[in-house]
Amino acid sequence: MDLEVAPLSNERALAARHKSQGRSRASNNVRVLPGADGRSAVARRFRDIVTDLTEEMGGNLSTVEQCQLRAAASLQVHVETLMAQMARGEVVSPEEVTRAGNSAVRALDAIRRRTKAKRPAKRTIHDVLASRIAAE
């Protein structure tokens, strides 16, 4: 017996493809890091950095911005972990600390530049007076 399946309309196909249940847990912010418990001190610190950077960037981030932000947060957590190991007197490669630190600084600087570009420029007193004169 042949069953004929009716094709989905374009709207229904789009809705089916974009259902929240059809997305990964990371996309739905259920679990930010797949396979990580999320209750460890490192996971909580990662979440805190992501939250702080998201607020600093004004929220409502694009996918690219979210990925960039998570990468920067993971680098910063790695640097902090290495620094804690050094503070406890454990042997840590100076090269690894330097590379991780430089990578974190570059990633955070890229976010800072993007945030600065999104914000409107501050108006000077000259700009305010010029706009008032022009309005008269």
C-alpha cells in the first residue's frame, strides 16, 4: 500500500526547521558547554564572564558575537586557571601562560572594539550647541 505524503508548505517547513526543540542545548542556552556539568567553579566563572560581556555588549547578540564572546570567555577562564596553578606553586609552562594571556587579551580587545563601534559617539558641548543653533 503506497502512502502519499503531502509536502509541507513553505511556512510550515520553516517553522518545523526553527522549532526550539530542534536546536541544540547550547543554542537554547540550556547548557552553555556541551558535556560540562555547569556546577563547577570553572563553569560558573565561564558563565559569569559570558553574562558580563553580554551585558557590556548591550545584549541581543548575533550568532557571530555569541561565538566570539564564548571563545574569549573560555580563554580568560584558561588564563585564570593557569594563574591559580602558579599561585599554588604548581609548575606551569611560562610559554603556555604567555600564549593564553595574549590570546585572551586579543579576543577581549576584539569584543571591546566591536562594542565601541556599536555605541553612538559621545556628544561634545560643541555638538550640542551646534545642534541648538541649527534648530533655531
